[in-house]
Amino acid sequence: MARSGAREVVTGALLTAFALLIPLFFRGTLQFALGPYSATLASHVPSMLAMFIGPMVAAMVGLGATAGFLLTLGPVVAARAFIHLIFGVLGAWLYRRGWRPVPVLLAALPVHAAGEALVVRLFGFDPWVAVVVTGGGTVVHHVLDAAITLALLRILARAGFHLARPEPRAGRLAG
């Protein structure tokens, strides 16, 4: 048990470092911005991978992403990045209850997109920019990063590195 806990901490720390560094190093190269909306390719991947470790790790990685975007793109994008903590913890909770990775990532999608749209709206942007540009853009970005995450999960599993296993539980989305 102690080995597993230490492994989770180290893996979580590495994912947090990636969540912090992706906005710093990919700024301008793998990044697209339109008003309050920005998308940095792979920026959700650390949060999505953290979901398959546990809720505390997902929260830690979400905070790392928030800090990274605060340093590079300011408070609106940082507040949007804070949603990584929310959808990450939700995904970790679902995974711990036996949901498989694809349904976990799909269930996190509306929370992620609606959360980012709400943040933009609360910062005073008009509804079209909040819902269509930010919410819609987040849907596309989430799906792209989910595909990268699923590919990485397969690669890691083939290498013998499993982030975590869900607890067995009967249910229509488990199994």
C-alpha cells in the first residue's frame, strides 16, 4: 500500500509539472486564441491522465494547470483552467466507481465545457462568446485531448505502467 501511495504522489507530481509547463512552453506554438478562448494542444492531458490515478491527484494537477495559465495568459484563462480541477475530480470519482476511460472522459465533457463557458460569462463576456466560442471550442479541444489521453493510456499499459485500476463495480457503464 505504501508503494502505491508513493507512486501516486510521484506520478501526480510529474503530471502537475506537465500541467504547469505546457502553457509555458507551448505558448504561441501549439496555442490558438480567440478573445477569452484559448486552446493549447495537450493542455488537458495531464488532468485527464490524473483522473485515472485518483481525486486528490486530479485536484493537484488542476491547480498546476491553473497556475501555469495564470502565469502565461492571465486571470480569465486561469479561471477557466481551474475547471480542470472540477472535471478532473469528477472523472476520478467516476473511474473509482468502475467506469471505463471513454465514458469517464465523455461524462467530464459537459462539465468541462459548461464550466469554462460559465467562467467566461461571469467575467462579463457576451453569451455568444461564452457559449459558442468558449463552450464549443472547449468541446472540440476536450475531444482532441481525450484522444491523446486514450492513446497515452494504451501506450503506458503496453509498457506495463498502469496509472490505477478502477474498483470493480456492477453498472451499465462499468465492466
